[in-house]
Amino acid sequence: MSQITPEIVAQHGLSVEEYERVLVAMGREPNLTELGIFSVMWSEHCSYKSSRIHLKKLPTTGPQVICGPGENAGVIDIGDGQAAIFKMESHNHPSYIEPYQGAATGVGGILRDVFTMGARPIANLNALRFGRPDHPKMRHLIAGVVHGIGGYGNCVGVPTVGGEVNFHPAYDGNILVNAMTVGVAEQNKIFYSAASGIGNSIVYVGSKTGRDGIHGATMASADFGEDSESKRPTVQVGDPFTEKLLIEACLELMASDAIVAIQDMGAAGLTSSAVEMASKGGVGIELDMNAVPQRETGMTPYEMMLSESQERMLMVLKPGREDFAEAIFKKWELDFAVIGKVTETGHMVLKFNGETVCDIPLAPLADEAPLYDRPAASKEEYQAWAKVPPLGATPEASDIAADLLKLMASPDIASRRWIWEQYDTQVGADTVQRPGGDAAVVRVHGTQKGLAMSTDCTPRYCYADPYEGGKQAIAECYRNLSAVGATPLAVTNCLNFANPQRPEIMAQLTGCLDGMGDACRALDFPIVSGNVSLYNESKATGGGSAILPTPAIGGVGLLADWSKSATIAFKGTGDVIVLIGDRRGHLGQSLWLREVHGREEGPPPPVDLEAERRNGEFVRAHIATGALTAVHDVSDGGVAVTIAEMALAGNVGAMLHAPLPCGVACSLFGEDQGLYVATIADHLLLETLTAADAAGVEIERIGRTIANRLIFELPDDDHVVTLDALRTAHEGFFPALMGDAAALVA
């Protein structure tokens, strides 16, 4: 009787056709361990079988790129023989099931991706999406995720310096937790994962292996049903103190010449790390499962290979360097074990109790994994399915102050202070700009250089028009980096979508990728790393609820002199306020239309990539000269919200008296792209206006900074709102929502 039944195959997430491919690859029926290895390596989470064909369309090279996609993280040149190494990844499903540990281990996993390559992590960021604030589970999920991010990052000693948070009913049953880490390394000390050297030792370091996280990759490659809570055992458990020890031990060993290759044990644990190292090196691998450090008794090879226990690494060492390496890891009180060797067979062979319990050719596991070109709806079919209403006649704004206060208090614009004050933003003493501005800035230790970093995406735009939404996600990140004065260098991404077997979801994925690719090429902003997270939808909310398409973008830029970075805060009274860029007053998909009038209508704002680049270059150049004293890009809520945020940051008000080119509502609340609000000292105004004209950049004087309040001078009357009222509205949402958050986590 066959050991492997159709029910067992289905439980492992393999289709009938995929199991047939397993039989062909093996030339026989697999045993349970071999089936488990195929199931995780061919999962969507590990193989990208629905997205690989489309990811190839993205631009990934440039003079600044040292290593693009395919390694643990992307690597870019930041001058002086140094490199920035960074990546963003998802931990969505685990964070919905067990928010504290799901978010915490998401941070731990992305940290390992970065220090695996030889970088010391210098900053963490995150991109979070939650459902309706009044959803019965949401306070628990928010509290758990925020405490998990803070609990891990704070303990491991890496500052959390930036991020973003959105709310929408589409995330009620499937929240998104995307984590990003940036590190710095010497270019001559970057480590890669390809195993080599027949006979070289394969070494396991870090924590012991337990039964947590088994089938985590498979769970992350399926949508949620009513039984999602039963998947709690597939969520890993993190230990940030062990991670800190692991960082220091690995970096100490990396300072020597002992390492041939190194790979962290992330999704699919020992299986994926071993397969990736061997397949990239074109070699085979043999492991002695009895030698794997274990924290639980009676573990089987199946459990050890599929466990996703945290804080573990796999290395290939040079001959004779085992004792030297072991001494380092023992000093840091970490496990160290030689568990195998590199072979010439091209197979993964596992031995247990003296017997061969697994013998799989590596090519079918990795390079020859299934690849699907799934059907995608046409643009017309997608629009018919999405049912986005056309933009009807837009109402006029009759009470600017009331509308602005409502927007400033709304979930998507309200201050995130409640969140980021729970993170250590200053550890390491190199944080120049902490959360609350357009981009974080962290000094490259011991230099004048600064790295700027931001996470960005507007999912409602991506839903209404995937192509324009994809363009906008890249453009906004470019704009946020430019707004602090940094030259945008490269992008990582986390592509969060629902079930790719639905043509309309594939239309979202392909549309967003096409828009992202065009924007990256136009802005010289290549994508060097990333992650794909599919099947983000839940049957538990009734009717198969899909998330909004959410291609989260993480961008990194470089400042030659961190002390010259710009901030959003108005610096004092009497400065001229200017708008840089062309204001057309686009209200489609705007938060003003949604929050004030309850209407989600129309296309998202179009992105003019040539203007985006031209405006960004102008802004960066005039930040560098000191002409612009405060800068903030225009995004959610339009010009009015942008100015309100600048006023609150500097505790300085503004009087706005410019003509309104398209009416009050669209001029103040339209979400046009490529726009910046900036302040200029009087004596530099003429020079700056002349330079803008020469550069072909639109610039418009719209007011001056004053004390204590915002005054909107309109034809009918002045509309006034005090900074105290703005601050009360802006700061109130999260404290009122969360209350005693600690009790929600306990």
C-alpha cells in the first residue's frame, strides 16, 4: 500500500499535477520527508511560481548596484568602499494568527537576511496594514504587532526609524506586516550563499531546532479559512537576545577568512537554506540529521527539515577552520555543529540513524520548480470586476477648517506617535531623523554620509488602477527620499496580493509590476531585492475577502552630508511658502472625498515620471544649497494636510493666500503627484524662482509662515484653524483607539 495518499499530498499543498512532477523528478514515489521538502520548496512562498515570470520584467541593474535580486538582500555602492545592504519581507499570515510572535519573528528574519551578507544592521522599518479600527479583533492585532516589532527590535539593539500604517476593511481578515532592514558593510567583506568546495564542512550555528514553525511556508502560501486560529503552531517563536549574540558571532567570524558561504534559515528552515546554498553553487549536499542541535526529544528528519525555529544559520567553512569557528560561537554561548559536507552528486542526501532517509536531485527543487503564467484579466475586464465608480460631480469645500480637522483625525492621516514611541528610534546614536517626516535618515557611523530610507504604497490607488498605482508607489518613495535631500539609489519591495489563481488578482499583480518597472526605469531607481506574498485573503470574513493590492516599496537614498538633510518642520515665522510642481487638483481616490464625503470614486492621480524626476532633482539641489528651509511632499490629504503637518512639526503656523487654480477643494485637498511644499527665506526667493524657471520646474508662491494658526484666505472669507485644535485632532486617534494596549497583548 502506498505511503503517500492523495489526502497527504493535498495536505502538503501540492496539486495533482505537481505531485506527478515529483514522481517524474524522483523516478519513484517519495517518502514523507521527501514529500515535505518538495512541498515547502514548491510553495508559493519559496518558489514564486506565480510571479517569477513577471518579476523578470523589473529593472535590477545600474552603476550603483553591486548585487541585485537572488541573494539574501540587495547591495548598493554608497562610496568610500562601503555598501548598503537591505531588503523587505512579509510576515502576514503569522502576524494575523499570533500577532506578537508573528511580527517579532518577521523583524528577526529580515535582520538575518541583512547580516548574513556581512552587514551590521543600522535601521529597521515596517509597513503595516490593518482592517477597520472598530473590527472586534483589530485592537488586539494592532497591539500585538506593535509590541512584537518593538519587543524584538528594541532588544536586539537596532533602531526602528520609519514606516507606514494604513487601515481598510479589505484587511479585516488578513493584516499585512512587512519588515525592512538596512545595514552597512565594507564592499570587500560581502558574503554570498553559493556553496562550493567538495568535502567542505556544512555547519549549523545559532539556536537549537524545535517543532515551532513546521509548515510555515506552506501556510503562508494559502488563503485563510475559518480555521486560521488552528494554524497557531506554524508560527515561529523568536528570541531577540539570541539574535543579538548571533549577529555579533557572525560578524566576528566574517572578519576572518573562514567562511565560504552563508545562508540564514528563514522560510522552510533547514530545507530552504541547504537547497539554496547547494543549488546556487551547483553542488550536492549531505546532512547527518542526528547532528542537528535539537531542543525537543524524538524529532524526526521531517520535523527537523521543515521546522522554522528562529535565530539559526547554515555555513560552509574552509577546510580546517571548524575549530576556529566553533570557538567563536561557543564564546557567544551559541550552538555550533558540523552537520554535513558539500558533495559532487547534485543531490540532497539526508542520513538518520545510519540510514539514508532522503535522496532528492536538487535541480527539480530549485531551478526547475513549477513556473506558472497564470491568466490575467484584461484592463477592461478588471475595471468591470473592480467596480470603481467614475468620479462624479465633486462637492465644494465650504468649511476648510472642519474638513481639515476631520482629515487630520482620520485613521490614515492621524499621528503615528503612539506607535513609534514604543520603538527605540535612537539606539546606536546615529539616527538623524526619526519617524514623523518624509524619510528617516541614519548617519553612516564615523562618516558625514547619511542613508535616507522610506516605505511607501497607496493601496487604494493600486486597486483603482494597478498600473498607475504601481507607478505612484515608486514615485512617492522617490519623492520622500528627495524631500530630505537624499539621492534615491535603489528599491526593495514586498508584493502583497491575494489569490493569483483569480485572473483579476493577476491583473493587479501584473499591472502594478508594469507600473513599478516603468517608474524605476524613468527615475533610475532599480529594484535590488524583495519578497512576494500571495494568497492574502480570508474566507473567515465571509465571501472570500481579498486585500487591496499592496506592492509596498522600501527605498534607500544617500546624503553626502547628513547635517544638510531637510525636515518637514517650519523653521520660523516670515518664510515664504512655495509649491514645487504642477497643481491640477486631482480628487479621484482622495482621502478628502472618502473621509469627508464617504465616496471612493474615480481614477487615482496620474504620475508624470519626467516631471517627477525633474522636480526631485530641483528639490535635492536646493536643499543642498540651503535655499529650502523645510520640505514636505504632497500625498494623502493634499496641500492642506501637508501644510498642517509642517506646521505641527515646527509649531509654526501659515497664512495661505495663493490663487486657487481649480477651486477650493481640488486646490487644497487634491492629491496631485510630483508636488512638494517648501519654505524659502526672503533673500533667496528670487534666486530660487529664477533657477526653477531655468530648470522647467513649476513653482508657485502660496503663502507665508506665521504664528499659532493656519489661515486660508479665500474669496468668500478667511478660514482659520489653530495649531492647538489641529494637534488635538491629529494626536487623538491612536490613544483613543488603543487605551490600555498592554492588556490586549497579555
